[in-house]
Amino acid sequence: MEKIHLEFDVDGRNFVSAGTATAKVKACLKEMGINPDDVKRVAIAMYEGEINMVIHANGGKALVDIYVDKVVVKLIDTGKGIADINLAMKPGYSTASDDIRQLGFGAGMGLPNMKKHSDECIVESEVGKGTTVTLITNLH
Amino acid sequence: MTVNQLAELLNANKLNIANGEKEVATGYAGDLLSFVMGRAPEDSAWFTIMTNVNILAVATLTDVAVVVVCEGATVDESIIEKAKQQEINLIKTEYDVFNAIKRYLDET
């Protein structure tokens, strides 16, 4: 099978459409008959990433490549970047505002959840330039 | 127990019923969406007091059978409309989360 490539624009500060890209990817993986547990892991990790882009980075791009044995999700934003990636990876650490917390996010679970629900989670960031998160999930 | 039966048991307002005959396999309670997303089992009844639009995204991702909004929390018309479009079962009860779950467990 050739790889399948999907691209989405993630709309910043728009909580109404947040999750749209993930829902589409989930439907696509499901239709391909991929193991439901793997589909769920990809969806959770990607949704957290999408929400992060909406909260912190005024949106960005989500690039998804589906291979026979893995799914690679690349979330690219040109937001303010992450000053201390190790700190951001720490469960419970959050820079989200109270508004965001009231929506049920901003508990410092985003990046930890992405790491937990993927086989490889690579965070590259430069302050003032943006962040790219690559999530690789092996398929079973 | 089906979604319709659960709604009846909780004297719930059926804000949107896409499939009332869907079986509720188990339950999950939580308001922190990052937690719910990773933990709510498929086909469960999800008990929450959250009513913002993201509950629908989480419901879709987790494939829960029904979202049960507790404590009579106000659900915006736009969210009900979106639940219709996305075919998500969404009900609302006056019971708090603890008592809603107690009623469910007493019947299962």
C-alpha cells in the first residue's frame, strides 16, 4: 500500500471546530479497518495536539501520513513556542488561562497525553517561531 | 440498558437522541476532558457537568453511547444542534453525578 497523506488547517482560537481534523482522521483509519485500539491512540494524541494549537498557537497545520505499519501525525504551528520543553512535558504543568481551564482543558495533560498515547512523540520548538510535534503510532 | 431506558431512569430531558436503542455497556464520570478522552470506555454513558462544545468532540472520539449532562446544567441550543448533526446521544438530568450513577448502577 502506498502511504496516504492528509492535510488539515487547524483554526486558532476556534473551539467549535477544534477536533474536526482528528475526527476525519479517525473516520479514515476506521474505514481502513485499522485496529480500534490503534485508532483510538492516534485520535487521542492528535486531538490533544489540535487543542494545544487552538489554545496556544492561533492554529496551524496538521499533516497525517498513514503507512502500513504506522501513522505519523505532524502538528506544525507558528505560535509563541515552548521555552522549556521538559517542563511542558511534566504532567500538571500548564500555562493555559482560566478561560481555557473552564472549558475542561489546561490541566497540563496535553503533551503528557500525546506522549502516552503514541510510540514516539517528538517536540521541536523555538521561542517566537513556533512548535512542531511529531507523533508516531505503530499499528498492530 | 438502552440509552432510552437510561434517560427514563434519570427523568432526563432528551436533548438529542440519535440512537435511543443503543446499549449502554458501562459508565464513566469526569469533567476534565483530557482525562475523559483517554479513559472513557466505548459505548459507556459519560456523566459530566461540562456543557461546552468540546464535549461533542470528546464524545465522538471516545464513541461513548450517550453524554449525560448532570445537575440540570444549561446546554446551549447551538450544542444541541451540533449533537444532531453529529448524531450524538445527549441527555440532561437534574440528578447530580453521584446520584445519577447510583440510579444507573442500582438497575444494572
